[in-house]
Amino acid sequence: MIRIGIVGCGRILNAHLQGYLRLREVGIDTFRITALCARNPDDARMFHTRGTGPTPRLPVVDPASGDPLAAPHTYVSDLHRDVEVGIFTDYREMIASGTVDAINDFTTLALHHQVGMAALSAGMHLLTQKPLAITVRAAQRLIAAAESTQRTFGVFENVRQMELVRAQHWAVTAGLIGVPQFASMGMLGGIWSPDKIVAETPWRHDKMRAGGGGSIDIGVHQMDWLRFVMGEVESVSAMTGIYAPERIHTSPSGEQTTIIADVDDTYIATVRFVNQSLAQVSWSWAGLPQSVATEGMPVFVGSEGMIRNDRLILRNGNESSLLAVFHAQMSESQRAQWFPLGLRDAAAISQYDWLQAIAQQSQPETNAQEGLRDLAAAYALLESQHSRRHVTLAEVLSGAVSGYQDPINDWYGLNK
């Protein structure tokens, strides 16, 4: 039985608890959540037992969007009631309490390397919310700690576990569109435009707490998606900007909170892959709420056809639903690998994979090395802008190019 301690009780926790609930529903009984940790104990109580605790927070986006931040409010008591669930305000005390064997880290990005190092040093398994760490160097230190303690270390990258993304990966790998040539992905403007505080979380606009803006928060998702479908990233050329430096949140009562952002709200980039295919990637939290995007994004184009979201369009003009083709033609071994126990919830798939890896003394699909390469590719956007040149992923991973990240590493003592 794996006893899991959760650190960080913000809105995203609902999505993770929903995933664990799906596992319980299909009969997985190999884990218990035995501790919740938040700096404010009321935040932990909010998820402890249904019918008790503070009133749940309202979602920051429309639940119909499917965004994990709008997952239904869920309590640990919805999963199980046969263990006592402790409440802690210090993750170090929780780790030392003897009540947990593994940690799920859902804190803000600035804490990931601190919580992770404490957990791994104590010999605990770790599953971390993306992005993996505040910088590439911080991520590499966590990986070294996991390797030295031989612990299972996963990163929650919910994009890769999505049904459509798995279908796109399968189609490209199976050669349905021929040799991959180029892709396009992204959106300029939207729900947080022109100047809202993203997800009502001011830290996302602070370099020392978020690393970057959209480039890290969204860029990590995009790079994971692109790497999974198109192949490994070789290099990145990017331009970023801050077009709405003053961000504002207006409460239901009309009270306004204003902050000054010092990280990017917009980026446009070109990515080259090792197989020499290309991708155009963009994002913006500025602009207008009426977003600008290529119709049917994301688009993956090859020598014999293209994938436009869920449409598979072949060179001969035949068009069909990619998902329909995927489910009709994928092998049973692929189905078992990508949708174990018939699961479709991205969080549940990731959690099941992580729990299985712990049992097998191995690493999950979205392991820390995958998270590191996603993070390095996202930081390549910012390092390209900072150095005003094309940068390779190898340069970012080695630290040969780190000018943008250097002040962050200095701030956290990571250059020592």
C-alpha cells in the first residue's frame, strides 16, 4: 500500500483527486492519500472531508471547457475513509511524520525543487505537477537525487495522456501522413486577455516565482505535445514580448488587484526537430479576448497527408475522423498501454502509470527526463529571445546557454 502525501492544495488539486477517484472506481486499491499539506490549514481542510471545512473556491474558467483548473470539487473522503488523513502546514514535517511513502507536489513552481529534494532525500517517490522545476539546473538536481536514491520520479504532463494527442502520436508513428514535415500550434489572445491576472494567480507573472510567463506555463505543454507527435526537438528560434505589463483582477465585489508583470505574455517561435521537420508555435495572454488561431489547430503535416485536430486528411483527398481510425486500427497492446483498464482521464492514466512504476521499481511514461526535455525546450524560447539567436536544446541542457535563467539560479542558490 502506497501512502501518498499531497503538498499544495490549490484549484488544480481537484483534477488530481478526480484522477485518483477514477482509479478507485476501476478497483485500484494499492494507495491511500494519508496527508494534505498547505501553508494555510484551511486550504487543506477544503479537500479533506465532504460536508466539512471551508467553502470550495469557485472555478476560474468555465467547467464546460474541460480545463483541469475547473474540475469538480473533490474530497479525499470521496476516495476512501479507512485511514486518518493528517493536515500539515510544513511539507518537511509531513515528510518526517512517518505517515507517507510518496509525495505528490502540486505547489507553485518556485517550490518544486525544494519540496522534491526534501522528498527524494528522504527516500520517497515523487510525482510533480508540470513544469518540472523553476530552471533546467533545478530540474537536473532533482533528477540526480532521484537517481542516487533509486526512487520513481514522474511529472504530471496531462497533455500527453489525452486521447486525441495519443491518436496524433499513433498516426504519425504509423506513417499515416508519410514523413513529418511541419506543424502549427498555438493561440494569440483569449480568456486572460488583454490584461487579466492569469488563473487569478499573481505568481505566474513573476520571474522569480514562475521562471517565465506563457512560455513556461503553456510552452511546456506545447513542447511535450510536439515532442510526442513530431519527435525530439533540435533547436528553437523565438521572439517574446510583454505587451500587458500591468495585470488586473477584479473580484465579484468590484475590488481590483493590480500587479506588474516581468515575464513574457506573448511568444512566437519556430522549432526544428532532429528529423528536420519544423513547427510554428505561438501563445499570448495579451491581445484581445477574441483569440487569433489557425483553423483546426493543432495541424501536423506530412508528405502524404495531414492531421487537423481530429481530422485525418490524406493526399488523395480522403478525409476521416482520426479518433475513429485510431480506435479501429490500434493494436490491443497499444490500447492497454495508452488506456490501461479502459481509463480516459489524463490524471488517472498518469497516476496509474506512476503507481505501477513504483511497484515495478521503474519509471513512468512521463518521467523526470521527459519533463526535463519539455522544460529545456520551453526555456529555449526565452534563451533564444535573451541571446537574440537560434539556440539548440543541447545548449540549454548543458548550460552553455543560460543567460535568461542565470538570475533565477542565483536567487535560489542553484549556481553554487
